[in-house]
Amino acid sequence: MHGSEKALVLKEKFMTEISRDPSFRSHDIHDLSKEAIRERTMEKFGSMVHYVINEPLREFNLRMQLVSTADPAFWTRFGVHFGLFLGALRGGCTPGQMNYWIEKGAIGLNGVIGCFGMTELAHGSNVAGLETTATLDERTDEFVIHTPHLGATKWWIGGAASTATHCAVFAQLIVKGKKHGVKTFVVQLRDTKTFQLKPGVMIGDIGKKMGRDGIDNGYIQFTHVRIPRAHMLMKHTQVSRDGIVTDPPLAQLTYGALLSGRVGMVADSSNTAKRALTIAVRYAAVRRQFASGKNKLETQLLDYPIHQRRLMPLMAQAIAIGFTSLILTNMYEELTQALETLEPSDPNMHETLEKLKETHATSAGLKAFCTWACLETIEKCRQSCGGHGYSAYSTLPGMYQDFAVQCTWEGDNTILALQAGRSLVSSWESASRGKPLPPGVSYLASTETLTNKSNSKLDLGDIDKGWACVAANAVKKAAVDYARELGKGLSKDEAMERCSQSRFIAAKLHTIGYIFRMVKQAAETHATGPEKDVLVLNAKLYGLWQVEEQGAWFLKYGYFNAQQMDTVQETVDKLCLDLRKIAIPVVDSFAFSDHLVNSPLGRYDGRIYEAYFDQVRASNPPVKEHPYFARLIAPLLNRVNEADDEKDPEEAMGLEEELKELREASQSQKDAPQKVQVVGKGMGGKGVPGGGGSGAGGDVGQVVVDGK
Amino acid sequence: MHGSEKALVLKEKFMTEISRDPSFRSHDIHDLSKEAIRERTMEKFGSMVHYVINEPLREFNLRMQLVSTADPAFWTRFGVHFGLFLGALRGGCTPGQMNYWIEKGAIGLNGVIGCFGMTELAHGSNVAGLETTATLDERTDEFVIHTPHLGATKWWIGGAASTATHCAVFAQLIVKGKKHGVKTFVVQLRDTKTFQLKPGVMIGDIGKKMGRDGIDNGYIQFTHVRIPRAHMLMKHTQVSRDGIVTDPPLAQLTYGALLSGRVGMVADSSNTAKRALTIAVRYAAVRRQFASGKNKLETQLLDYPIHQRRLMPLMAQAIAIGFTSLILTNMYEELTQALETLEPSDPNMHETLEKLKETHATSAGLKAFCTWACLETIEKCRQSCGGHGYSAYSTLPGMYQDFAVQCTWEGDNTILALQAGRSLVSSWESASRGKPLPPGVSYLASTETLTNKSNSKLDLGDIDKGWACVAANAVKKAAVDYARELGKGLSKDEAMERCSQSRFIAAKLHTIGYIFRMVKQAAETHATGPEKDVLVLNAKLYGLWQVEEQGAWFLKYGYFNAQQMDTVQETVDKLCLDLRKIAIPVVDSFAFSDHLVNSPLGRYDGRIYEAYFDQVRASNPPVKEHPYFARLIAPLLNRVNEADDEKDPEEAMGLEEELKELREASQSQKDAPQKVQVVGKGMGGKGVPGGGGSGAGGDVGQVVVDGK
């Protein structure tokens, strides 16, 4: 599960280090204000900068993977510079430009702290539609960066509010009045000595978020900010001194940049789900509720079949996603290496690009369905802890709040799923024209032969064939729907939109089948002995539980019949029980320290009530004085009998008698001149505003004309 | 949707009132600390106490329903006294006891503020297993209330931390050494004048939660606290002066108390979902992303078929649940009236109790699946707003965090679903023995004739038959599974646990079918003209979308075949488009004021970006001085060249030369006595701790033996 023994040893080393690093203390984080979390998060930069400079990249990446599970907000804030900003430079700089920024200190935060200015208030998914402008001023050889209107305000920019000195700004390149599409420009935001905003730069804090409050997201408005022409990143598109724009020959190569984030998020989905399950499974082993007979100890939650149903499939899923992420990471690393050495004349060019396209599409689907699966796992784990899962100290609420954004950033999940679906439809069309398919979708070519009744052994092979069958049929349906819409004379894009529900289903079934194949492969090839048995159990449970979840497609495409679906249900029940028996050692094998898990409900030693009580008590010490008893509670609790207040006000005022007097006075003055002021007894000599004669008071004869 | 015109007029009156009530100001709540929210929440008691005293109950209940959607934490804190505490008194007091507590001021918070001491640290669902004890001391005619160990600490008690003066404590009644089960006792917690804790009462704050931080949940430990015997609520069980315990003849009548909460939560599920949809649908009508052609305006999100798929079915569901709640509320009110007048000798006794049982079971399933549906709706609405849905100011994160607890309290959803399933299995058994069925499950008796192929008109009647068919078949399967387990010689309880997955599915399908029947009934009987068309559209969309969601059962039980399922998918696509066309007026008809919705993304006037920007800016004013630039950022950003730090330390120290000297000194002293201290040059005269001879420094010859 950890990739290698070395990786596990490293993980344990990293966990010891952060557990002893004072800036990573975690018991008090639930009660910190947003401001305090922000500052605490910045404290962590010190030690991590040390490692980023001194540690081999592969090792450091493993460290960051751990940190992303332990402290998602810090990981984001740190990653804004090291992942996004430096990634933009690496992807977009010429060698000379890169050297320039390295000398400025961009690698070690020593002179440059970067942020990533892509999204705007009115544009997220549609990057090509960004509205910030970068207009070349040929007279001064500068670009003028400008926010033309409110909707073009850079929005959600992590690190902008109070950390960054520079920003990689995505803006519409305008040269000689012509738009050339969105390019990247480095703009200095703040003076590095005084931290004052540079002229024309306006930055504000985005404020409170659902989670990850440790990251200081901000908004940025540029008002005619001038930067040297050389601060445009010119590896792909170049703008010369005299305003000649040269576009790149190979647009596809920018694929690679998106991949890295997705690969990381699949790993994080598995790790975060495992962390949540560590809490829920350990809690369910300690918590007891209801006895099965008189004078018996109450039953452990984990021994209830329904509780096994709530947690064991999620455990199998987290493990399956974990193996998928290991394989995906390897694929990504191989691909990155291949791309780095690739020349346009390379004979492997086509094959590598096809593989890139496939990995890109597969990773889109994986990012979407794995982050959704993880978010759901956290919430189900939280609910499985009953009321205590609602306590912030269980850590599960914070995990949910922190993780939720993964379903949106770096591509909204629904849109990514549809992208994956679009690619599957293309692959289907290729297959139907007899073209060779990349390995990840090779099952598409052989769908017809798979559509047969299983012999209901329900072994890994049967399950695998089943997933291939339903995925292929779902892709076929999407392709047929697409062709039908095209046939109506719609544009390709419009036809794709019209078949989006079918595309979505195709992507979902393809992705689940893909994950299943990965964990099956791990079970069959990488493990031996009892570990193999555990992995086979896991793979089966994941595959069959998902057969239930997606049962409609297995029945619709005739892979299983109704009776076999009953067998599937029985088998899942049994596999849940089997996995329950080893649930505690399996959870232990996730190898999270108590410090990292940071939940009294998920303690390794099972002393949950004591630890939970201690934490609640320590986090909420008694206050010396009630903050609002005197102001708000005492007046309510000790108020005089309301009957006094409710005495008839007419009687209290002696109003009837007054009215009689006033009527008489009115009568005697009826011939007096218009400009009068009648003031009742006890009204303190002030005029009573109101319209004369109309309304409820009209017959009283109070006429106020003066109006002052 | 609002029940009556009068109810809608009242709702609008209530909204105007709270929008002008300064304690209900809502624009700033996202940035308040837990302490500030607590105090703000208490401020709201003043005006609400006024209404609870002066408003007719029906009207006040409508007001509270609105407030529960607008401010769930206040509603909870207020409801702890008026719903739970007073509910416990009403349900458990003799008439004389009730008068006593009314005279003490329990109705108007005038002398008594109550809380509800049921759950304990180690016991939630299993109320009968609570461990707090109430032991009769016959010598003094008192009960001694005691917390015997940590797990018996009263936990999650709303209002306990800083509001309540009294608590309805659920404790094991012990008389003459014998346990008599859990009863209710009123225990004073604090002095009403000084608010000091009474002797023996220890209270702490539970602290930070996922949401609803306005409610002050606390824990309570009792240490031999003495209360008069008369403070036990004795309507059902009586304890006499000489310790004779009399148990009630009719235990069933306590059903009623649980119903009220469930009925309210079904209404709240609909209202809260509608509030979330108001935000998401209005946002999707204003937000544009991607143009379908050059120089075209970008497309409204709401015009994408996939976005319609994301939101329209949820809208149909929220509306369907709304009608279900109206019908359920009426049933509940009729039942409550019937129960109040019921005497043991009444000829309607059996019928009323059967109806109570059925409503109880139905409401259990509705509570579970409606609160789950609402929580999912909030999250899907949040995700459909993209990144902006992650901003606290969108209000959707807070809604999720506040609502999540509804899936747990007053019965964990999974457990409630299983209770509903258990009742369905019993009903099935009754039906198979030829007994008459209560109306809510009457379809169970006629399942055989429903299992036929639909003619695929897909009108409301077809859909209704489909739900009856799959629900009946699922209940049958659960009953068959149960009988099979019983046949293995298991106890009834154990057999029920073994078939819990089938029971769960039966409850789910029954509940969805029930909700469908309710909205179908509303569409067919209560509406006319264009409103009827809208309702029929809604009912169809809800019913057919759920056919897709639960497609496996429709295929498994042969109600639809594969081809018909394709027709269902096409029809849902079309219904989504139809509903999209009227989505804005439908959302407007939910009739929430901007103040109540409290989200710039969901503004009635559509000025989302301006309002969002204004709120972000107002909530996050610029700070005068960076809180940690000097301490944390500057030292990182402007640090000296690290190359200096990395100078070879051996060289810097001149270590080699020193080592040579030391070796020579060691050599010359090798015959000296054991007790030596060797101190290196520049070490400041202090001993260097470390083990002599072993490890990396061993060969240096530094031997420290003294150890001080």
C-alpha cells in the first residue's frame, strides 16, 4: 500500500518529525480563529523550506503527500509557490528567463514568494475567457496589466492576501490592438523589503471559507500596472521588441502541467479517506450500543452487519484508490521523462502523445470520482461516529470542510467527468473505425463478446469482465447518443452537450472499472501469502459493492440477472464480515500516527472517551465570569410579572376622560383659524406628527399642521 | 406549497419582522467567533419570548418553522427549552406537577430555563442503557442524582453550558436497591439570581462543533445531587413516599413525543433544500461560462443540459418533500388530537394505535431519507456554484455544517431507516396472514398484480404502480430474508440484524414511493390550471429521476426493461429542460427574502458579483499593519545567502587541527585514572553529554564520565 518499504520508513520518519515540530502542533487547531490559523500556517514555512532545499525531490514529494493529508491548508499555501507558481515558471519560461527568476530567489523563497493568478470573479473553468488584459506598449517595451471591470478581478488567489510578492498572472495578450489569447506574465505585487503594495496593485482578502482557512486567498485588481516585456513567459508564445507574436507549433504539450495536480489529488483522496476510516473504524471497535441479551456487554458497533456495510466497502474503496494512485504516479513519472526527451522528429512521438492523451482523460475521470468518493467517505465516517462525529474535536468536520474544495479546483468534477466521457466517445469511434486503442480503454474493442451471463463464481475475473461489459456498453450508448444528435444537424460541441448525461455515466463506469482493474492487478501481481488474501478480499469487495451501487447497468446490459444480483448482495454481506474480522490490523497498516490522525475517537490505544473528555475540557476551560448573563439572561429570567405590563393602557392613562376633555375643547375651537396646534396632556409640549383628520387618530381631533 | 394563502402571508410577515430585528442581522455572521455567535444567539431570545407568549400556537409554530431555516442554531437553543424541556414536562408531569412548574415560570422563561439531559458520553441511541442514577433516599424523601463514571457524563446537552437553570435529567430509577428503568427528573443546575452552579453540579462547555455554534452544548456531571421526590415526573411511573413503584399500563403512548421532532425535520429538509436551491438556481441563471460560438455571449450555466441534471431533480425533490411534510403535519395534528381524547375503553383505541404505529414508522423513514436528501442537496448546490460555493459568504458551507446534525440527532438515520424497515417486514407478515393493512402500506397486499410491464406512457399512474411494485418486492425480500434467518434458529433481534441491508433497501424504496405518492396526490387534488401543470411536471420528474437513481430495483423486479430505462433517461432529460424554463419563477415561489437567503449568489435582483464583492470587502477590511510579516515572512524573504551558512563546518571550526591535538593529549593521558573530563577548545567549559566511546564521536576521545 505504501509503494515500497523505503517509502513507508520515510513516511514514519516524516511523521515523527512533524509530531515534534512545534509549528505542527495540532491539538488546539479546532479553536483557533482564522487569523491565528493563518499565522500558524506561515510558521510552518520555515522547516519545509529547509527540506525543499536539502531533500531529494522524490523524497520531498513523499513528504508533501503526507503533509497534504495532515495539514491541507498549509500544503495548499506552500504548494501555491512551489507547485503552481514555480510550475508556471518551469512550464512557461525560456531557459534564460528561468535563470533570471532563480537568481531572483524564486526557488528558495529568498526574494520571491509567488502566487498563481489564474481565476477571476467571473471566470473559473473557462480559462480562455479570462478578461484581465496585458497590452504591449511598444514605446516603452512594457506590458500594461489591467483589470477592465469587476468581473475580471483576480479571485481566489491563494497567497495573495498576505504572503506573495509576485504573481503569475494569466491575461489576454493584446498586441497592436489584436487579442492573442491568454498568456502568463509575472507581476510584482509587493515590495520585498517593506511588503507595501506596488503602485496600481489593489489586493484584498477573500475572507472566510468552508475550510483551509490557513491559506490566505485574496483578490487582485490591476490598474494599468507596467511590467517589462521580458516578464511575459515566452517558452511557447514569443513577443518581440517590435511587437511580432510567434505562436508555438505544439499546443498539446501543455497537457502535462495539469496532470501533476490530478495525480496528487488521487493520492490525497486515498490517504484522506484512510485517515477518516482510521477514526471511524477504531471508534466502532470501542463504541458499544445495545446489548443482545440481559447482563451481556453491549455490542461493538463494528459487529453490527449494517455498520460493516457502512464502513467496510469504503475501506476497500480507499485501498483500491490507493493502488490506483501508485500506478498512476508511476505512469505520470514515466510520461514526464518521455516528454522531456521528446523531439518533434522522434519516431515515438505519436505513441507518446496518444498515451499522454489517454492518461490525461483517465486522470480527469479519476480526479473527479476519487475526490467525490473521498468526500463521501469522510461524511459517512463522520455520521458513523454518531453525535461525536459532529464535535470539531473528532476532526472529521474539519476534514470534510478542508477536502470539499478538491471537487471544484483544478477542474470542476462534473466538467472533468464529461471531458473523460468525451475522450471515451472518441476512443469508441476510433475502435469502430478499426483503429488501435490505448491500453486503458482496450476493452472497448471487444465489448460484444463480453455481454454474456456470468457463471456467478464471482471471482476477480468475472467481476473484471462485468466492469468491462457495462463500461463498454455505456460508452457505446454515449457514442450512439452523440451520433444521433449529430445526425440532427447539431454542431459537435452542441451534440456533446446533449449527450452529457450518457457521457457522464460512461465516465463513471469506466473510472470505477479502471480502479477495480488497478486493485485487481495489485492483488494478483504484487502480493503473496496472507497479504495477497487480504488484497483479493479487498478487490472483490470493492468490485462487487460497486456492482450493487451501479446495479442498474449490470442488469440493463444483461451481465447479471436478478437472481445473481441477490447472490452479489449476499456475497458483499459476507465480504464485509470477512473484512471486519481484520479491520483493526488493516487500519493499523494505513500507518498514521496519533498526531497525524489528531482525533481522540481514532486513537491507537482505544482510550477514546478519556482522551475526548480531556481534549474538550482542555480546549474549553471554565470562564471566570459569564460573558452575557447580566446583559441578556438575568433580565429574562428574573423579570417582573408580565401581568403588570399588561394592565389596560387606556385605564392606566385615564384616556377616556382625556378624550372627553379634548372633544369638548375641539368643539369650542371649531371656528378658530386653520393654523393650530393641539397638544395633549402629558405629551411634553412637542408636536405630534401625523396627518390631520385621517387614520385611527382622526376622530381625536389632533390636528398638526405646522409640520416642523 | 405553503399550505394556505394565510400561511404564506404570515411567512412574509415573519420575514419582514426578523429582517428588521437587529438581533437577526445576518450579513456579518460568517466572521463571528464562536463566543460572539453564542451571545448574538442569546440576543434573539427577547423578541421570540414575546411571540411565544402572545401568539396563537399554530401561528407561532409557523414562525418557528421559518426561523429554523433562517437560523438553525437559534432555533435549536430556543427549542431546547420550548420543545424538549417543556415537552418533557408536558409528557411526563401530573397535572399538579405541571401547575407547579408553570408557577415557577417554566412557560415564559421567567424563573426557569430548561435543558434536556438525555444523551451521555457513552450512550446516545440506546436510551434504556443510560447510566446516570436516581436513587430514592426514603429517609429524606429525596432522589440522589449521580454520575457513576466518565461514560455516564451527560453530553451534548444544548443550553447547559451557559443558558439553563434546570435540566430534565434522564436517569435509572433505583428504589430499594432495584432498578426500574430510565425516568425523568427535574434537577436545578444553577441559582436563578447568581447563576452559580448548585452544589454537586459540574458543567463544562462541549466547545466547537461542525455547525450550530450558536447553541451552547455542554456536559454535566452530577455528584450526589439531592432533589425532592416530587421532582420526578410521575404521570406514567409513580414512586410513593414509602418507595412503592407503580408502572403505567400503556407504554405506547410515549410514541407521540418523538413524532413532533420528525415532522418538523421533514419540513425543515424541504425548506432548507429550497433555500439552497434558491441560491444555486439564481446563480446558474446569472453565471455564464463558455460561449457556443465566436463573439457570442457565454452560455448561462442553467442552459447546459448537465447543469439542469444537477439542479432540476433536486428542485423537484425539495418540492415533493414539501408536500409530504404538509400532509404529514396534518396527520400528526389529527393524531395528537385523537390521542388527547382517547380513553382506554374507547372503541377506536385499536385503530388509533395502529395509525400511530404506522405514522411512527413512516415518519422514521421520512426523517432519515429526507434529511439525507437535504444534506446532499445543499452540497450539490454548493458544488454547482463552483469556487464561489466554497466561500463562507455564499452561505452554503454554513448551511451544510448546520444541517448535517439532522442526520444524527433524534435517531441516527441508519437506525431509523432500519426501524422503518422492521415495521414494513411486520406489515408484510400481517398481510400474508390476511390482516388489513394501514393505508400507508396498503400497496403491500397487492404486489403480485403490479409486477407487470408498463406500457411506457410514463404518466403519474405508471410511475406510481412502479414504485408500489419495487417497494412491495423489496419489502417481500426483506421478509423472506428475515424468515430464512429465523429458520436458522436465530432470535428475532438477531435475525433482524442479519437482514438489515434488505430492510434498509425496503425502507428506502418505501419512503421514496411514499414521497412520490404525496406529491402526486398534491398535483392531482390540490391544484388547478397552470399550477397543476407545474406540479404534475414536478411529480413526474421526481418520480422518474428516482426511478433512474434506484434503477436496479426497477430492472430487477421487472417493472421496466432495458429499453424502457432508456426512455426514462430521455424523459428525465426533457423534464429537466421543461422545469429549467420555469426554474426562476418556481424558485421565486419558494418565497424567501434576500435577508433570509443571506447569500449574494442567491440575490433576487441577480446582481451577484457586485453584492458578493461588496460583502467580501466589507467583511475583510484592510489591516493597518501586517500581523506577522516582520516575525515570519521578512526573515524568510530577505535572508542572507544560504551559501554562507553552508560553509564547511569542519573548516570553519578548524576541527582537523583540534582533533590532532586532542588525539595527542589523549595518548599522553592514556594511563591516567578513570574519572576524567575532557573539554574541547571553545566549548565554554561545560561538559559535553554523551556516551563515551560509542557512536560517531567515540573516536574523538571525548569521554564524559561524571554525568553531572
